[in-house]
Amino acid sequence: RAAKAARTVVIAGVPDGLLQDDVMSDILVIHFQTSKNNGGDVEEVLYPTRTKGVAYITFEDQEVVESVLRKHEHRLQDKRLSQYYPLKVTRYCENVSAVLVYWSIV
């Protein structure tokens, strides 16, 4: 098994404050376990985090990280959400805050 950091992705654009945190975590797990989203078995979801609208997802296998990152567009959809939400998925890195600042500029 690869190190946990290598099996983790950072998700930005998670709708904040719409649903209870545990419900949003469940929706994220469902999204990232679905084959149409190039997903696989999720080991852990870290949500909420200190950064609003950001979650960390750790997969059981590193290959799933590569597969998820190859998907061009992730849209978070669920019957409990009134619309879809585009998500930005990137590889986990130690300097996540710099990545998030970049996203807010782009």
C-alpha cells in the first residue's frame, strides 16, 4: 500500500453550509466510489476541513487517484442538492493552501 498522502486527493468547490457535514461526506463518498467518476474504494473522507469548501479523500489504492485525476470534469450531483456543483480535484500536496490560493485566482 502506498503512503497515505499518495492515495489522497484534495477536493475544492464542495458546497458549504447546504447540508449537514456528515451528509455531505456521504455524498462525496458516493461520488468518488462511482465508476462513472473513475472512482474506487474510499478509505477516508476528511470534511469539513479548516478551509471552507475543501475536502480530502483517501482511496484504498493509489491507482484510483490516477484514475480520478484523469477525469476531465467532476460534477457533484445528488437528489439532496438543488443543482450540480463542479469540483476541482488535485493531487494532495503538503502546501495545499498555495494550491487553493491559485484556484481562487484562476
